Amino acid sequence: MITYIPFDEKYFNFVQLIESFFNQELSILHLNSWKEYNKLFEVGHDSSTEFHTSFYSQYKRGWPSLEDMYLKFIKEVVSVRFDEDFLFQKFPTFRIMLPNNVAVGAFHNDAEFGHPEGEVNFIIPLTNSDETASVWVESKEGKKDFTPIKLRVGWLAQFNGNKLTHGNKVNLTGKTRVSMDFRILPLSKYNEDQAKESITRKTKFVQGEYYRHFTKA
């Protein structure tokens, strides 16, 4: 099941912030590429474009404008979805789906990649994207009846990516899909002793590494 949560995209102006960073409208970001990506991305190599490198390099140098907006978003938009303290991903994952390619290397559920049971997935769309430029998710665990999430700027998408298989078809829209995603783990589901680590960043799924703690007032 996909839940769509509206938010004020002018107040949380992620799109403007990221477009200013790349100096390019995001749906045609591929036109700025100095490399060709003719081979479909595979698991472990699907965050290796020059756009990913630029984005995460800026984060490592310090990106207060984006970090502050993200924290405010967690507090004002996301926290109301939970009735207990939770852990949230310290910094969102950057996703780019170039034309004729995929954003993630395989259909999967996040438990297969070591994510803890109880995590909830959220997607912040930075472009309006449908059909082959979207994320396809099954309606129930194991059903494999994949349908695309309607990604719209100003609408946060929530789903259980830990259990529901999801992934991409080849993007045939001619436009780039850009989004950020993050995960929330209710504190009652947290078990540090069983924590594993992420495949790409080798970050352990524990507070202080992958997660930060959010305290409900």
C-alpha cells in the first residue's frame, strides 16, 4: 500500500535547492552528463554517476541548507506519522533514473539488503514521474502485482519497502527522474545487537551511524 502525504513544496523547496546545486532543471539533468551510461546499472553500482558523486561530495563538505531543511521536514511532516520516538536516516539517499536506464539495480525488498524489520520507506520526489520512470511496488508481500508510484513534487510517498518487493523498469520517458528517499525505524523495533550494514556505504544500521534519534515531544 502506498500512502501519499502532501507538503508545502515552496516551504520545503528541495527542488529549487538541488536544481541550484546542479544549475540545471532536474528532468533534463542527463543533458549535463559528460559520460554515457549505456549499460544498465547493477546492485552496488547504481549510485556511481557523476551526479551522485557531486551530491555526496557536497554533503561530506557540509551542506547546511539541505541538512537543515531535511531535519525540519522530519520534524514537521514526518514525525506526525508516528506515535513514538523513532530513528531516522541521517541524510537522505539520492536517486537518479536516467533515460534508458534504472535507478536501482534489481527488484528487491530492503530486508534482503540487511535493513531491519520495521523500517518504513519514504520518497521525496524532485521531479514529476510516472510509469517507466517511477518506482514499481507490489501491493502485498509476495504478490508481484507491480504498479508504479505516482511521484509528484509536493507529495511524500510512504510504503513498506522492507517487506514489499519494489524496483524499476527501464526508463523510456526520455526524462530523468530525480528523488531523495529515507527510512524511519520506530524505536520499539530497534535492536542494535542484530544490526547489519548497508551494501553501498558499509554503514551499520545503528544510531550514530545510519540513524539519528528523534524524540517525540
